[in-house]
Amino acid sequence: MDNEKVSRAAKDIRKWIYIIAHHAGGGHMGAAFSVTDIIATLYFGDVLKYDAHSPKWEERDQFILSKGHACYSLYAALAMAGYFPEEELKHVGMPGSRLGGHPKIYEVPGVEASTGALGHGLSFAIGIAYAHKMDKKDNHIYVILGDGECQEGSVWEGALSAPTLELDNLTVIVDHNKLQAMDDLESIVRMRPFADKWKAFGWNVVEINGHNCAEIREALLTREEKKPTLIVANTIKGKGVSFMENVPIWHYRMPNEQELPVLMRELGLSEEDLR
Amino acid sequence: MRTAYLDSLYNLAQKDKRVYALISDNGAIVYDKYRKDLAGQYLNLGISEANMLGMAAGMASCGKIPFAYTIGAFLAYRSLEFIRNDICLQNMNVKIVGTGAGMKYSALGPTHHSTEDLGCLRSLPNLTILSPASPMEVAKATRAAYEHMGPIYLRLGTNGEQEIYEQDYQFEIGKGVTLAEGDDITIIGTGNILAEVLRVRDMLNRKGISARIINMHTIKPLDKEIILKAIGETKALVTVEDHDIIGGLGSAVAEVVAESGKGTRFVRVGLKENFAVGYGTYSDMIGQNKLCAEEITLRCLECLSDMS
């Protein structure tokens, strides 16, 4: 992996996240910043097998963003990878655009599932992984879940199902930023010990710093025979913009006049970039 | 009906490796030959309906044709969002198969009854809803579901339903079947209750009233033509379903009647905004819930007498 290339990609994705939000007038920026390094490593760290000019290529690996509200990050990565023109990113959520506030299959090249309602991506991915097993294909399936999303009961139905089916072609990354829309995760629902829960369910569990691309890549390529892999990626919600980091209100909010210059400086954005 | 479904699906799965029988821990014994002959194509996912349907959608995205089966109540209510988002919104080729239609799980009580499932599911875009009335029709509907590209909800009874067809016929999705011709009144039924509706025809006959009987085996898309024809040719229209009168067959037919611009005397027979009362056999249940042939006949007579 070219570390420099991945870091540059992550930086560009973060820029795009704000540019998208700027044009759209809002969005779930905190979540998008949180998963940026994971998505950058998936697409630009020689992890996912894909062909942007042939999105349905049969040999491709598949990535499902179960926490669909973080899609600005995915849209940026897909555009940068060449699935569609970057110019489209300036029209997210607008009439005539195929890019909405949550991603849709078919309409957006490279999007593998329509997500948005939480707790759906895991079971959908299990279905894909099982189908590939039946066809004796070695395509790998990656899913990003939010840690708050893991409060959904359906996630735990899937958590039981994937090890039972011995789906070692499935890797789930939990974006463990420890915040949800209203507050600190743990103060709302007690989820500790988080990694141990997955271990007890029969997953191959790896815990990493979700902003260290080398660690992320190593974890994404980890396999254990007959076991699905669960990566607990310790992340920071709002990562990259100091005043957003670890502050729940930035789940869905736009910066004011005082905050904007700070954001632009920290992300390396110019006035020109926002046109 | 269940045996007819399982036999049909078994034959389809043997011929087409894309066909999968997913179940949520329901009907273990009847799956013995699946376990033996269809390794991998048969999968008991345990008591996790939402996971089963999400997974079915994922499999369909890879070209598989999953038939996801369990008690209809657990599919339509517990897993509604998975049916909506994973299957219908993404237009996945998943067959959702619910057993115990209406009050067929009579003595098990309302938690196991599917008496609002049509109401829950009928508004979902892309979903085709089949509600066959007899074992022969279930076999045909299962094959039609397989041949249809797109999401299907197949509403089955349980076992032991009587055959209502005396001879073979052409089953076509979206085309109701006229089981008996008649000039005075038209009764439209769906699913389990059709056998009872045929008894109503005999009872009315004895009173000199000729009833046309229509089996509406497809709830969506609904056969509008057969309804409009009935409005023009008979004097009154009665729908019968072991389902609430809100949202199901009666509502669907009412929409057609209301938009037709033609007036007709119209009555919906079914549960009236209540969960089914009582326990017992299916026959006991339709008696206690005023859906037996005698009660339906009374409603038909009232409907006709109002006109004079």
C-alpha cells in the first residue's frame, strides 16, 4: 500500500464531505468524517477489488455502508475512484441528482445496497457472502456498521447468523466513535464490553485505531478460516475538524460564520473549492 | 396448501440451482427431503425473520431466487421494514412466503393470525401479492412466483384445505378466476375462505338467488376488469376475506368500485376492525367471527333486500 496515496485520498475525501454539505445545505458530516480513513483505505489502499468502469464486474469485492447517513464519504470516494464525475458531488440532494442523503443501489454506480434505515446492511451482506460461498467464488464482502447502529436488534440476528454460516468472506467494520445522535453512546445504552460481545458470538475480532491507515489495511486483510471478521475501529466522530471532534451536536449541523474559517483552514479548503 | 407449496418448491429447486428454500425454524419435519437432497439450497436461519429477509435480498442481488418462509404474521409485521427497504425498494427477486393466512392458526390466537398482512403489504411498491385458495392453486402460484421477476408475497393457509377446483385451469398473476357464473350478486373471495364462499353459493341458490363467485387469487395487481364486469352484470357486490375489512381485499375492491363511476350495492365481509375472537378449529373461528357460510349468506341477503 502506498501510505502517502491513502492519506492524500483521505484528505481529499474530507474536503469533499464539506463541499458536498456546503452545496447541499447540510448532512451527516460527523459520521462521514469518522469513517473517512476506513473508506480511503478500502478504495485507495489496494484492499477492495473493483473496476470503476465496470461497477458490476463479477469478480469485484463488495462494500456496503450500512450506516448510510455517512454516505458523503462514500460518494466522494466513488467519484474520486472514477465511478462518476466529481462535479456531481456538488448536487447531492438536489432535484435531478442521483445522489441523495442516503445511498441508493442501481442509481449510483458503485453503491451495492440502499441503506439509511439502520440495522439492514449486515443481513444483506450475509446474503451476498452466502451466495458467493454457494458459487465457490472468493469475492470478499465488507460492511461498515455504526456503533450506535449496533443497538438495533437485527444487527445481533446477523451477528449470530454469520458465524453459524462460517462466512469467512465477510468483514464487518464497526465505526466505534462512541457517540450517537443525542449523546455519548454508553450513557444511552450500555454496550461495553463491546469487542467481547462479538468474540462471544464467534467472530474473529480485531481492534484498531480507525484513523491509522496501515492498521486499517492490515485489519481489512485479516482472515480466519470459517469465521467472519469483526473490526472494532476506534474512531473520532468529526475527525479532521477540531471543533467537531467528539461533539454530538455535529451529528447533523452546519458551521456558523465563526466556525467556517476554522473548518476551511483545517481541511485545507479555499474559497475557490466551494464554488 | 403447505404440502403443495413444499412439493412445488422442491421440484423447482431440484431443477434450478438458483432457487433457495430459507426458513425461520418453522415446519421442520416437512423439510426432511430438502435436507437430504438440496444441501446448501435449504437453510434454516433460526428464529430471526428480519435477518432471513435481509439475507434473502442480498442473495437475490447475486442472482439467487430465495423463497423465505415462515408464519405470515412474523413476516408482515415484525419484518415489515426489511420487506420494504431490502426487498421492495431495491426490487429484489425474493419470494416472501407466509403460512397460516387469516385465522388458519385458529387456536394459537391472534399473535399467530395474519388478519392485517394484506393491509400492511398492499401499499408497498413493486410487491406482487398472491393469495391462493386451494392446494392446486398453491402449486400454480408457487410456479408463477418463481417465473415472475420481482418481489412476491405468497400467502398460504396451512394443511388440509379442500380442493375447490374440479378441473385444471390457467393461473395467471393478476387475473381473477370466475368459479361460478351468476346474475344476481357477485361474491369475491380470496384464500382460505373460498371454500366457504362456494357453500354460500349453494345456500343462495336454494333461495332462488344466482351468485357469481370470483376467486381473487392476486391481491396486487388487482384484476379490475373482472370487478367492473361484475358491477355491470350483477346487482350487488360482496367481498369476503378472513382478514380485516380495512386494507385487504375489500378495500382493494372498494377502490376500484369508487373510481369506476358506476354505483353498485357493495358490502365487505371480514373482521371489522378487531382481532379475531375465540379459539378452536378454523371452522370454529369463522363461526365465532361471523365469517361462516351462514353468516355470509345473511349478509348477501341483507345486501339484496336493501335494494328492494
